[in-house]
Amino acid sequence: MASIFTKIINREIPANIIAEDENYISFLDVSPLSKGHALVVPKKEIDYLFDLDDETTSGIMIFAKKVAKAIDKSVDCVRVGVIVVGVEVPHAHIHLVPFKNANELNFQREKLKLEKEEIAEIAEKIKSNL
């Protein structure tokens, strides 16, 4: 069965996509730790990040760097953190989380509840900075 990320890639379910090329896609997290929290996903459906081939592993980081720089220009933050958890969805992915304080990178914290319009506005701002 296809992962939820594959369904997003195939446009079977909606997402606030902020960047995409032939190998990778990035979209805003639906349960963000902060405004601008995005996921970067290879289009190749492989469960574990460290099972990706070397080319895909390096490619996801280069793609993520481009997205992180756009996030950094778009939201109020000190930096954009990179987090790999990899247990909630069986499809390799990394989190790009804008933060002002490292404590904001804790997944045990309560997630933000943003209105659809605000999420769409953030996505457009990030896209305009790519």
C-alpha cells in the first residue's frame, strides 16, 4: 500500500507543496512544530532514510538546502533545523523546522494548530523565495 507521502506525490491527497523536482518533493507539515515546518521526501518510496542509495541520499540534502534557505527567508527564525525521526510514516523523509530556540525542536511539544489560509500563505511565501 502506498504511503501517505506517495499519495501526496501522486496528487491523490492535497498538500501545501512548496518545492518539487523529478526526484524530491517538499510540503508543509500538517502538524507543525513551528510556522514553516516542512518535510522533504524522495519520490522513491523507501521506508528508512539510510536504505536510500548514495545518490538519493546526497540529492535529498541538496534539495533540502534549497528549501531550507527559502524557509529561512520566509519566516521569523534563527535557523532551520534538520531532524530525521522516520517512524511515523514508512517513507524516508526529513523535517526542516525553523526555530529561534533549540527547545522548539522537541517533537514532544504540542503542535501548532494553524488555519488552512495561514498555511497556504506561508507556503506561497516560501515558494516565492525559492
